[in-house]
Amino acid sequence: MSSDDIRRIAMELTAQAESGLAYCTDRFDIERFHRIGTLARDLMQTIAAEDLPAYDRRVAATAGYTTPKIDVRAGVFDPSGRVLLVREASDQHRWTLPGGWCDILESPRQAIEREVAEEAGLAVRVAHLAGVLDRHLWPHTPVYDRHIYKLFFVCEPVGDLDASFTSVETSEVAWFEVDALPELSVARVLPEQIRLLHEHWARPGPAHVD
């Protein structure tokens, strides 16, 4: 059995435990679901690169029905087709598309427009959805212990880019040719995903859905 097989089993067991705890009322079943959650954590620890947090009964009991997390990414292009990238301070200043997690009570449009403003200092408006991707079906590294959907949007810049902009999350912003990308933060974005966005910017059409 591969590490990926073990990770998937541990993730599903965790989801089953948390979803069961969200609905069950029998005290014996509650203890069984907590035991499943503990075993899932221990199973994940066998393939983890570092020590994982201990199983937390309170967190598991209030997690609710388990669903994927949502990550949003923006494809912003200049008139010549260059893509806007930012240097991610938390990943050895590798480059990525601006974006991040959706916040609670925030629409996907609001989330991506906020992320670009915060990470690139540029106001944008969403043009259209280019892709709904399952992170686990793409060769991102490292592999995460949670299930993630990635929403990719083509966005139009509103105003000009300030090339001197930095933030607590990003150390530089710049335009790049899609065929000459810098070293990417592959935990966040892959070259083929940037090319997918570029194709949708050049020829809008139905969004890619995994």
C-alpha cells in the first residue's frame, strides 16, 4: 500500500468520524466515532513528515459534516498576455498566482478580488470562471491531509500595477510570459494550471471541471 493510499484512507476515516459526530446522539456511537478519528490521526502520522497535533475530541465533535476546503486563484493578464504572479514569502519566495482560502460569509468573487488586492496591490474584477479543480487530481507537492477544491478565475485589472508593492504575504509582484515562468510554489499552483487560465483568457469558453 502506497503513502497516497494510506493518506486517502486516513482522510476518509476522519471525514466519516466527524460527519458521524455531527449527527449521532447515542453515547456509545459517539465514543466509536471518536475512536475512528483517533485511529485516522494515528494512521496519518505513519506517513507524516513531522509530528501531527494530538486528536482533539472537542474539535472533532464540533467540526460538523466534513466537506472540501475552497482555494481561489486569479489569472490576471496584461494586454500582451503576460500573467501576474506574486512571490510567496512563506514558501521561500517562490512565485504563485494571487489567491488563498475563501472566508466564511464571503462569496468566491469577493474572496478572489480581496486576495489580489491584498497580495498584489491591484484592484481587479472577475471576468469568468476558468476551472474547478480537485487538488488531489493534480501533481501538487506537498500532498495535504485535507481535501481541497481550487477555483480558478480570469480577472481583469482595474488600474495599473505598482511594481514596488509588497505585503506581509508577498515580497514582489511582476508580469511573466506564460512560456517563461519563474520557480513556482507548486503547493499553490502548477504551470499547466497557469496555461489553462491563459487559454481561457485568450479564448473564453466553458470552465474546466475535474
